[in-house]
Amino acid sequence: MKRPPRSHPLWLAFVVHRLSGVALALFLPAHFWVLSMALTQPERLDGFLQFAENPMVKLAEFGLVFLLSVHIFGGLRLLALEFLPWSNRQKTLAAGAVCLSLFVSGTFFLQAI
């Protein structure tokens, strides 16, 4: 399969999907470490949960949910590329995936604040 040129709009979708995957993979060890505090050091977990009420942390959580939803919808777009016939609507589907990701993460953010 021929790769689209870097000026093609779907190249950006590819890059965002890869970067979101790397960012989520880097986040997972930190997430598991914080979860382990619930079992081993509950008093430190309480301190971390107080820190998590900081508005900047809420904004970072929004970013994580956005990365997760971008990665999920980008993966669905890739599945569509693999199993559906090619059409010019692929750019529209990629833009729709980003819009849906913003909606999902924005809803999470509004509930968090």
C-alpha cells in the first residue's frame, strides 16, 4: 500500500494516532504506581488525591481523556481504512474522529470541574 505524502491531511491523523499512543504508554506506569499507593501507602494516596484537585491537574486529565479518545477513534478510522473500500470521505472521517474526541474529553472536563 502506498503511503500518502506528508502534506496529505491523513498524514496528520497518522501522526496524532502514533503520538497519542506513545503518550498513553508513557502515562500507564505512573497510573499503576498511583494505584499501587492505595494498597501500600494509603496516606500518600490521600495526599496525591488532594493534589489532584488542583485545576492544572484537572486540565491534564482533560488532556489524557482527549489522547485516549483520539487514539480510540483514530484506531477505528484505521480499521475503516483496512476493511472498507477507499473513498474521499476518509478526511471527513478523520476530522469527525477529532471532533468526537473533543466532545468526549470536553464532557469529562466539564464534569471534573
